[in-house]
Amino acid sequence: MSIELVMTDGIFALDGGEWEVTNNIWIVGDDREVIVFDAAHDHQTIVEAIAGRRVTGIVLTHGHNDHINAAVPLRDAVDAPILLLSEQPIDTADDIVRYRLMATVYSVAFIDALASAARARRVEGIPVHLKIDTGMQRVGVQVDEVAGVQAALEAQHPALLLVGVFTHLALADEPDDDFTTVQLSRFDAALVNMFGSACWCTQRTRRVRWPIRLHGVLSFERGLRSTASRRVTESTRCATTSDRRCR
């Protein structure tokens, strides 16, 4: 596995101010296929760095303009899904449907807004990922609230389609810390409660060194393509409702 850095220049805009910035784009994969983390300013520079490899996903770590403004043209150039790694404000739901983005969800209010936007545009099967907070205490649905969010997703089918579940490991770069094991146990328990012991699968990813910006477990396409990171290393598990095979 390789980690490649691409840098692009452009404007960062926030709260009425604008600044010239240089952004990092990370391309992670091998000589056949990659995942792109963030898509800033100039999609053609990123396409050239991809160099003909298959892109399995474009992951946007957050919503600042200088992390997302090349995502749609990059998607159109390489034919890959765009995953928003955190739940977005409710007023962005229509744009998510309009631009065919893959949303992360963890609140009933956002799920309902996204489903309403899908119905308004007469679209079905908007793919979403559920993020579970197993102890990072940043974003995600709490473990004891997963059932309610799952019920909300099921109620909005076929407008929304759950295609992946992930969590963020807080201390996986500290192998002697037991909290990663605690988080994985909580994640496993949540998956069993969601899908039943016969309807989910787990897979430990290889331990790899990744940049500090990256985190999470991502699943794309026909089931599961899991990628994990958090500063240095993570050992992760992942689940899907659409395919019982782990690859």
C-alpha cells in the first residue's frame, strides 16, 4: 500500500474572508486502485496523480470549500462515489441529493431531511453511511441510541439505503492502550444488535502508517472495501447490510 501527497493552490473562504492556501490531497492505495482523501481546487492535478488507476472513492473529511471544491469534477472524471465523512447541516440535504453524494448520518433530523430531499427530487436509493461513536466523543450516534437511528433509516426506505457502518478509533496509534479494544467491542456489539450475529461480518485490516488527517472506516460499492486510519495505525472492523462478504 502506498500513500501519495498531492498539493494544490487556491482560495479558502470562510465567514466573508478569503485567503490563498495550499491544500494537501492524499491518495492511498496501490498500483491498481486508490481512494482519494479531499479534493481541493484543481481536479485535473489530482487526475494526473491518479495516473489511470481505478478510484474506489473520494472521501471529503469536512466541508470547508478548500477541501471539496474539486470533488464533483473529479468524480465525473474518474467515475467514483463521493463520501462525506461527517453529517452535514440539514440545509445541505438537497445539495447532497442533487450532486449524488454519499452522506454520513447519525441523527434522525438529518435522516428525515435527506429523505425529504430525495422524495422531492423523486430519487430513491440515496446511499448513506452510519457513524457510531464508540468512545471518540466527537461525532456519531451513541451506541445506546443506534436502534433509534436504524429505525429512522428503515422508515425512510426506499428513499435512503444504508450501505456502510463505521467508527473512529481514538487511540489506535498507541498499541499498549486498551481503549481501542474497548471501542472495537462496543462496535461489534452495535453491529450484532443491528444485523444479528448471522448477518454481519468482521475483518481486521492490515496495520499501516497513515497521515494524521485521515480517520474512519469506509465501505464502497458491492459490500465492503474497508480502509482504516487514525494518525499512525488502526485495527478496524466494518459491516454492511447489502453484502455479507468481507473482502
